[in-house]
Amino acid sequence: MPLPSVILFQRKNSFLCSVYKCNFISFIFLSSGTGSNILSALQDLFWLLKSKVEKQLQIISVLQWVLTFLVMGIACTLILMYILCTDCWAIAALYLAWLVFDWNTPKKGGRRSQWVRNWAIWRYFRDYFPIRLVKTHNLLTTRNYIFGYHPHGIMGLGAFCNFSTEATGVGQKFPGIRPYLATLAGNFRMPILRDYLMSGGICPVNRDSIDYILSKNGSGNAIIIVVGGAAESLNCTPGKNSVTLKNRKGFVKLALRHGADLVPVYSFGENEVYKQVIFEEGSWGRWVQKKFQKHIGFAPCIFHGRGLFSSNTWGLLPYSKPITTVVGEPITIPKIDNPSQKDVDFYHSIYVDSLIKLFDKYKSRFGLPETEVLEVN
């Protein structure tokens, strides 16, 4: 055998012997108690790393929605104005032309996207808190519905996750029902933001939009209205369960005009995810908030959550507190074209009683004492 072949053969045999030795040592090592312990430790390390990555993805998913809620509309408007002043002005001009053409789409049910509603990011968003949706009764696809969502909280995080995404399985729990979360009409005047909101099935909370969905969009529609609105957000604080409802009767009148059943919805934990500075009635702070609410439609709140890198610091991220949204029993509403005030008051009182009963039935299941009372303002 030539010398190079002998050397190659010897090296090959040496390599094979090393492999056999390593395999034999590995077998002996893993067969011993020490090997099993190390293997178990490696598995624990793997799951720890995976858990850490998932937690970071949850934080990112929530952060993007908080920034969307707070600054996306203004940021996109400023960016569009800037692009108009650059060499890329044609792109902005085309979008503005599209905006004019598409202006009334939000009033006609919007343009939802099942692809967007099923993004994986919403599942990370759900698991951050976590958020759950509890179904108590079936909903008929031959009827339309108005869900009254309580309480508002700071950002209505439970309302968004449960009804504007499929993260908690609203489509599976209520098959054939199309949910539309109603929010401030002003959001749909903001470029890019309007399209993002519509993709999740979000619509303006105004009469034109609601009338269209309940009268010209067939049956099986459910409009979710956060009844307390901005006024309720001013009083939300951890440990407090109160709703602004006594003088909120417009949604009942809408239900009567369209014969849409009313469904009370209560979200346990919605007020726990942020801490807020509450201004007393008559203070300058409350005066400013009410002026904003009257002229702009929202009330500025001074609130904080946790920091981005630590739960022990202040920041814009909500605290990781569970939110459980319970959808109650539908209240059958007759269709009355011109309901009287007496009709509105009657069905409003039924709705208030149903909401209180829903709260009392489920409060102890989700961490509240039996003595807890829902405050209706």
C-alpha cells in the first residue's frame, strides 16, 4: 500500500476509534446519575430561554399597541406631511387621493381582515396579561346585537383583544357573529391609523356607522360600545369597580330603533393594569379633563404602568394583571322606529339590572370578595 494511503487509512481508523470512544463514554456518562442530572439541567435551561424569549415577545406586542393607541395617528400625519415636502411627494399625494376616495368606508362597516385579526402578535398580546373571554350564552346569527362593554379602563385593552382580534377565540365561541368594536370617530381621520383599525373590525362610534351595520349589513352583527367612554376612564383605578351608566341611554335607543338585542359585558381586571392620578370634582385638573372631553371627545389622563425593562419602574407598559371578559345573557329588544323616553328608560333599567347580576354572579370566581358591590354612576 502506498505511503499516503497508509497515512490516510490510519487517520481514518484513528478518527473512527475516537468516535466510538466518544459514543461509548457518552453512553456511560448518560447512563449514570450525573449524566441524567446534567441532561435535565440542559432541558430546564432550554425551557427557561424559551420562556424568556416568549416574555420579550409579549412585551413587544403590547408595546406596539400602546404606541399605536397613543401616538400612531399623530406620527403618521406628520410623516405624511413631511413626505409631501420631499422628492417622494407623489407617494403621499397618491395616498391622499385614495383617502378622499375611501373616506366613507369606516361608516359602512370598514374593511376587516381575517389575516390581521389572526396575527400571532395578538396571541403574545393575550398571554402578557393574560386575557380571557368567557361565554355564558349562545347568540343567534339571525339577530343583531349591541354589546355594552364595562368598564372602560385607560385603553380598553380587554375590549380590543377580545373583539378586534381572534386571540381569545371570539369567532369560535360565537360562530357566525361579526364583532365591531366602536371607538372615537376622530381616529378614522388619521392616515394609516384608520386602515390599521379597520383591519381589526373597528368602526366609528357614531350614529351613521352603527345605523349602517345594524340595518344594511344583514344579521349576525355585534357592535361593542364602551358605554362609559371618556368620563368613565377618569375614575378608573385599581381595586375600584364602578361604571358610568345611569345617564348613558343612547345605546338603548339605538337598540330599540333597530331591534338589536342588548348584551351586558363586564371585564374583570380592566381597571387593574394601570395606575392613575384621580382629580377630585371641582379641581383644576378635573376641569381641564372635562374641557378636553367636551370639545375633543377624549379626556387626558395622568397614568402609569410598568417600565420596559423592569416591573419595578414606571413606564407606559400595563401591569401584567389578568383580564377576564364575561359576555352575559342577551336581552331581547323589540324594534320600535320611534321609541319614547318611557321605552328607553324601561329597557335601560333592565340592562342595568342584568349587568349587576352578571357582576355579582362572577365576581368571586375572578378574585373579588362576595361583599364587593358594582358602583353604578
